[in-house]
Amino acid sequence: MPCARARARTAKPKKKKGPSYCGFIDDSGDVRFAQVLDDRHVRVVSLSTEGKPLSPSEDTQPLLLHMAERRLLLWSNGGILGIAESTYPHPAGWTFAGADKGTLETFTVRQLTAIFRDSALGKVTPSCISAWASRGINIHPYLISLRYKTGLLTPKDYAPHFKNILHRRLMMRHANPEANSHSCRCCHRFPERTLHLGKCTVIGKVLNRLWQVAGVTLPPTPALNLFALGPDGPLESGIVAFHLIVWKFILISFTQVDLARTRFVPDEVWKGAVRRYISRVERLKVVVRTRILLAEGRGEQPSLGKENELTAPFGAFSPEGRFRWSEVMWNEIKSLELTRYVAPDPAAAPNPSSATGGSRQQPSTRATPRGIAFVVSRR
């Protein structure tokens, strides 16, 4: 009896067999799908958007199948592809050229998009890339896509450049019938076009301050000013991120000249860009501090190489997670009076007890994962 009970506990339940389906061709030559009821009777069913048979309503009358039923070919999810003998290619036996793995029945929308994109890459140039090539700026489609995935910015930071500069969707005066003049609204010297923004001397005052802080000594060509492209390709990812933020504030002030009748002031544009860059670095400091706390709990030492690439050459993280601005960038922050937006680093704060040198213990400050400081009173 104990053995019988043990076998009963380990016995696997039998899978409930679902309804079976077949296909047939009706008198009008159309392919129909039906649920098999018995040897000769079927009930016609319709298919969902996924190709799965829908349960027939109770008032659907069974049909006497007086013609040959055909075996169906199914997808892996149970959806009906069609009659097996007339369906090609087989979903489980064929794949797409260029796919690393998988068959027709296992591909997702993302995988199919990647296959079609990679097959067309190099054969069909995007119109935004070819348009800039005709203007003398050669952009690699893959490299230009990486500039918008720096890991430091949000879509609100890089979307203005992506839409208005790369795709040239900014309303220029030469295309605006209501504009009083076709001259650049900043320098008032040349016709206002997207390519001119990379040559404008007034906008160049903002970008020159970026190149000065970043230590870029390249000549200010339109490719450099518009896309941070040097002779050997894109600049460092940290410079590219700051460059996109600068263009965000350039475009804001540029459009306000005609919309709100304001002036384009390079100093105000640069100050707003630096303020925004500080906020993104402060957000990254919180992420790094959380990573270090989690790594300490596991007894590991996290690598901060990727984070340092995001902020170079404007600052860097130490192995302990302390962020230090570069001397040039810190002097720029102080000259703009933006030091109040730089949060003090809790890990770099001196120990009060060791600083006083006395025997009396001072209240200590602890940094929590969320950056909240609790004061613990000791008596």
C-alpha cells in the first residue's frame, strides 16, 4: 500500500486533449476551417487576429463533411497558418537571410525589424543622412544613432536636436511666408537655413564656450558645431551629451526670437545649458551611489568605467563613487554662479569628530541610498 500511494503521488496528470481542427474547400472554392466533432461532422469556425480558432456559438449547426478534409499547418502558438499541403514556406523549417537564429514562427516584431533594417543598411540611405551628405557633411547612420543613446540624457534633451537639426524640421525664415526678412534672426547677415546655424557667429559664441571647456581644439566647422563630428568621427560620448544639451537651449532661444520677440543672448543660453548638465550629472551621482551600496552588500567592487565615459572630460568618479569636476568645468560653474545646484558629496564630507580633535563626540551624518542625511545624536 505505501508503494501504491507513492506511485499515485508521482503520477503525472494526463493532459486534457483539446479540440481538433481541419480544413476543407467548399463548393465555391474557398478555404474553410472547422472543428472536428466526429468522423463526418464538423462545425465551421472563424479565426482571431492571431490566427487562433474562435469557439463557435451554440446555435452554429454542424455540417456533414462530404468532401476530403485537409490537415492544417499550425504556428507554435496554436494559430492556423493554412492547409498543410498548400502552405509554403513551413514556419518551423525556414528562416530569413541575415537572422542569427530562430525560424519564421519564433520571430518577434523587434527581430523582424532588425533583420529588415540590417539588410537595407548600406543599400538604402536614410533621406536625412543623404540630405546632409549633399551639403558636405557625411554622417554614418550607425554612428549618428549612437549619439542619441549616451545614457546620460533623457528624450527631452536630445529630441530637439534629432528633430530640428538632423531631420531639418525647424521652421526657417526662408520657408515662413509670414517672416518679414529671410536673414538669420541671430546674426542678421546671411539667409537663415539649417546649415547656416553651424556657421552663425552669434550661435558660435555658445558652442565656442563648450569647445573651450571640453578642450576641443578643432576648427569650428559646420560638422563640428552641428553634430560634434571631427575628422575621425564623433567626439567622446561625454562631449556629445553636453553638445546635445547646448543645442536644446540654442533652439529654445532661437525660436523665441520670432515667437516671443525676444533677443538671442549667448550668455543666457550657455548658463541654461550648464545648469541642465549639472542636473543630469547629479542624477548620475545618485545612480552610482546606489550601485556602490549594492556592490558593498555583495562584497564586490563595481566598475565605474562606463559612468566616467559619460562625464569625461568634465568630471570623473573615483573608485569610491566620489565625483570630482574638472578644474576648467568647476571654474565655469563658479563664474556662472551655479554652485548652489551642485549637491555636496556625502562620501567626501570630513568626519566631524576627527576634525575637532576633542574627546567629545559630535553628531554624525550618514548617507543613505536615497541621499537623505539623518543626524544621530550621541550622548
